[in-house]
Amino acid sequence: MKTTHIWLNGKLGSVAEAKIDFLTPALHYGVAVFEGIRCYKTTRGPAVFRLTEHLERLLESARILGWRELPYDVLTLSRASTETIRANGFDECYLRPVIYQAEGGWNLSIDGGKPHVGIAVWEWGAYLGQDALERGVRANVSSFTRHHPNVMMTKAKIAGNYPNSVLAKTESLRLGFDEAIMLDPQGYVAECTGENIFVVKGGRISTPDAGAILEGITRDTLFTLAADEGFEVVERPISRDQLYSANEVFVCGTAAEVIGLREIDFRVIGTGTTGPVTRKLQAAYHALVRGDHPRAQAWLTPVR
């Protein structure tokens, strides 16, 4: 099914009507913030996973970028999100709300323009490929460094941040890998191009601390699920060689969900397939987003 309707500045309209002028400052300067959210088919109908938390982060990103006033609150955007899904008739889909600079702002000041808001939805399957869940994927450490937190605002999903990820991901795909691992300016592991990363060693789960990364909502979810399964997740600096010697390495994000890395820089990780800790968290996460988990009711917003 194709996307038929988009919500733009308070109105739901057809895709053909939802046009943006070429002379929109956000297109030229990357002055926009966005979210990636998933809606899943559950036994009780379509439901959006952690919609409120995603929209709260969207508005937080907008404030970090510098907008002083925003036209819509979380409740309005939540209703608009479910309305847009219903209008398109999707049982499962990906949501993309965007706040972007429009109507001025050519002087490189956030105060010189006006924010517009749009929400689109589309059907999107396995981000890292159909085999990724079972087999895991291959990754390399990128030649591109993740943003320094005083160069770009790393806690916000700002559109202008993402050429950094595009450069790294494109390089990795051209080299024959599936994903890139990016180091921070100090040389420690930061995150992937669109996912947070975890390391399992001796039954202990570690992940890079929050200093230079985008603190993912899926990452936060796994902290809770890991505790439910009896694992403690420790935030600490992780060096490149600690990736190579790990029993398991896995990544998570809204698009990717929970995926193991079977190889990094031509080095086999663990047994070279998705490991037992990763599988346990995968199963818990998939049960959660499809409504078959005790925590599902608190984190799923029904569409209908």
C-alpha cells in the first residue's frame, strides 16, 4: 500500500497537497528535527510503540535547536499521528513527524523563521534486511568520527546532524558491510549510524555512556527488558578492541529493532551468529511491541 495522506500544519490532506516550497530554509540549512516511530499490528489492532516518549523527545529536540515557541503540544501531535495512520489504512507502518524551519530564517538565525510541522507514515519492513534477525549483520568501524557534543547537539534528532551518518553508512555499504560503528572524538565506541550499540561479555551487558550519543528510546526500553530478564546494563567507555573480544554485540533502534552483529572488521563475534542474550532480548522486545508482554499496555497507544 502507498501513503495517501499526510498531516501538515494542523490539517490532514492528500500526498499531492502536502508540498513544501523549494525556498524552504530547512531544505537548504538542515534546520529541522524529526522522530522515527513504529506502529505495530497487535491482537487488539494497530498500536504505536512509545508514541508519547517519541513526541516528547521531538519537542525537546526543537527546544535544543533553539525554537522558543512551538505551534503544537504532545497531545495534539499524538492525536494527529493516530489520525494519519487511520487515514492511510495501515496496520503496521513507520511514522515520521518533522518540525522544520519555514517562512524566513535565511539569516542563519532560528528566530528569523517560523516552524512548520508535518507527519508522514509509510510501510517499512526490516531495516537491516530480512535475514538480519536470525543471522545478524556485518559491521565495520567507520573512518568517520561521531559528532563532538559541543560541535553538534548530539541529544537532539536534528536533520543537519545526519550527513555524518550518511557518510559513514554509504562508506560501509560500498565496502560490503551492512552497518557502520562510529567512534567518539576520544576514540571510544559511540553508536552506529542509526542505532545504539551493546556489548555482552561473560554474561554482562555494557553500552557506551550517554555523553556523546543520542539516547535512544529503544535503548531505554532494553534497559528495562534486560532487568526483567535478570541482566544489569552498565554504561561505560567501550574501546574498539573490546568489540572484537566480546561474546555478543547487538544494536537497537526504532527502525532496526534488536539485531546482532555477527562480524566486525572481518572478525567473527562470538559464534558468528545471533547470541543467546541477544535472542532473549529480541524475543522480549518483539512480544512487547506486538502487545504480548506484561509491559505492553503502558507503552502502546492504540490507533483505533
